[in-house]
Amino acid sequence: MALGNRFARELPELAVAWRAEEPPEPRLLVLDEDLAVDLGLDPDWLRTDDGLRLLVGTGAPDDATPVAQAYAGHQFGMYNPRLGDGRALLLGELVSDGGRRYDLHLKGSGRTPFARGGDGLAVVGPMLREYVVSRAMHALGIPTTRSLAVVATGRPVRREGLLPGAVLARVASSHLRVGSFQYARATGDLGLLRRLADHAVARHHPGAAAAERPYLALFEAVLAAQATLVARWMLVGFIHGVMNTDNMTISGETIDYGPCAFLEAFDPTTFFSSIDHGGRYAYGNQPAVAQWNLARLAEALLPLIDGDQERAIELATAALDGFPRLYGAAWSAGMRAKLGLPDGLDDTVAAALVDEFLALLRASRVDHTSIYRALAGTARGDTDTARTHFVDVAAFDGWVSRWRALEPDPDAMDRVNPVYIPRNHLVEEALDAATRGDLAPLELLVAAVSAPFDERPGMERYAEPAPPEFGFYQTFCGT
């Protein structure tokens, strides 16, 4: 197996050669076999001792160049000039059978020079959370980093108590972030910034190279990718939880499933992260935060956009101002699909229908996922199931009457509205069991969310909201 080192070769200023720590007793917990095959890796070999050594980073090929990546970032609005992979390593790049290049990256592989006092380790629960949620996001058709495997290390890790340690192996189109560009800009080395931008263009947005202003075109491409990505998050009720600039990719893939969760009762002010004290990254704030993060990318790229700073600011601002339109178009199209609205429907009519429906959801705290499948049943003639979700039944009936007059397509609705998401109580149940050594609940949950649109007998509990006794819910980043 070959692992390329293009990032390390082209951008050595952003890479520190490093080695993973040797785990005392590595043991495979989960493996995405389909992903392994797509990457040209043999799942059976990955289960061998040599395969496990690759998955924890101690058995990388001799010609590989594992590195910890340097980046900066705004964390909850506060700038930190030196973050980087404190507990992670880029082992190298794989080329899939289809010719696509992917990073093979580890989390929890030990301290690096960027650890900032941390232990560099990870524990079973948060690494399996990333495995479950990234599997679900991929199945939902949302661009995402993907989890290849989680390996228990046999090393206890101190968090709120002693917990079993683990390493996550994940793949991505790359791990370039807004924070990568912030770091390069902060060095004052314009040549480094240009090489980083050229690397990003070649790897993710090659069409920008032919533009009159290639670096402005790069920014516009990232902006468009992120506008679409965040719209897709909003449509399925995904709450990232820690939308710092170091957690926004240049590729437009979702990255870093730390304190993430899924919306249940519809309320735009919902947030779950224990470290988000002011709700900065609440569900309804995510589009505005994405635009704010992209403004930081624009600031980093200004010297490349135009030699005249005032002109560069003018061009970047004009591009940035297009974010609400791009986001709004992607979200509106998604909502029309979720409601099964016909093509050609007047935009004003559709927008009013959507806004009224969301207001009804919020007023009655309706479950954001199950209501759309129930609504498809309404379109098929089931007049009762959806009505039971609403306190103001008369208002809902009035809305349904206007909606049904448009002849919504329930089959089209079922193709875009999932039955199964990683519901928070089920995720916690599965992670608690896995931490105790029982992987069966996790395997059942993964089976459900890996085919989210296919309703299956015997899996009813995976489609149900959390029971009342689940109560107040918080998520934690695991560091």
C-alpha cells in the first residue's frame, strides 16, 4: 500500500513530521468495510495485526510521512494563532480505485507539538460518536469526512474518570480548513499563502485556476460549497456544536463530530454543546456563523485577490454578500422537496407555506424528523397521524388544506425525508454500552442510520423521539 505525502512535500511549513504513540493492546471495534473497499484496502487485512498497526499509525509504510498539521482559528469568536493537530496525525494520502485522492487521518494517536498541554488521547465514546454520525451523514447524502475504523488502544484515559482509550481512523478529501489559511496569512509569508491556495485549487476547486482572478474564484467556490453544506445540515436538523474556523473545510465536507447532535423538537434556539455557553452555535445560528467564518477566509486571502487592498476588500465583500442568496436557494429547494411541492410553484406561495409550517412546528415543539414522514402519510389520505403532533389542530388543518390543494408528492417526500437519524438518546445508549464493552446497540444503530430512508419492520424505536425521561441533554467534545 502506498501513502502519498503531497501535503507534507508542498507545504512543509504547515507540517511537523511526527509519529503515533504505540498503543499497548490495539483491538478493532468497528470497521466500515464498504469504505475500505472503495479506498482499495482489504478489510480482512485491516483486521490483522499489521492492519491494526496502520489504523493506529504505528504501521504506516516506510516511505510515508506522517505529520501533524498546523492551523490557526477562531474558537467561539476568539482568535488563536496556533492550534494544529494536537492529538491527530495525517498519515498520508490514498488514491481510490476511482482515482480520487483522500487523506488518511488519525484522532487520538498521542501528543504532538500542538497539544497545548493536552494528553493527545481520545476515548471510545467520542470516537464512536464520530463513526456513527459520519456514517449517518454520508447515508443522508451530506458531504462529510468519513470514519474508516475505531480501534481500542487498551490504554485508560483520564477524563471525568478513567475511560477506555481509542484511535479513530478517518478519511477526507483533505483536511485543509479556513484555519489553515489564517495560519499561513499570519506568518506574513505571501509565498506560503499562495502555495496553500494553489494546493487547495488543484485538490478541490480546479475550475478556479482558469478564472481571471483565481484566488477570488477559489473563495467563491468554497463559499458556494459551504452554503450548500450548511443548508443540508439545516434540512436534516444537524447541529454541529463547534463551528470554529478550524472546523470549516475548504472542500465543503463536514468535519469534527465533537459535541454534535440532531434537533428533535423544532426550535431554532436549540444547542447541546456543554462548552457553548451563549448558544453561539445554536441550530438557527449556523448559516450566519458560516458566513462569519467565510469572512475570516476572505481576510486571509486578500493579498492574493488583488494587490490593491481596498480593491481586494471590495471584491471579497461582494462575493461574501452572495452567501445568503446561495444558502437561501439551497435551503428553499430542500424545503420544497421535503414538503413534496410541485415544480413551477410560485416562490412566494412556497415560501409562505414553508414559513407557516415551521411556525406551527415551533409552537407545538414538533419532532423535526418524524413529522415529514407523517405528513407524507397525510398526502396519502391518513388524516390523523400528523395532526396528533400539534397543539393548535385547527391551525394545522388550515395549513394542510392549502398544502394538499397543491397535490404534494408523498413518494418524493419519502425519498428526501429520513426515517432514521442518530437520535441523541440512542447515540448515548450505544456509546455507554460500547464503553462497557457491548457493541451490539452500536451495531443496530449503525444499521438503522446507514439506510435512513428505508423504513424497516422491527426498527420502530430508531424512528421515535427521545422519551420524556431522557430529559436535559448536553454533548461534550471528548478532550
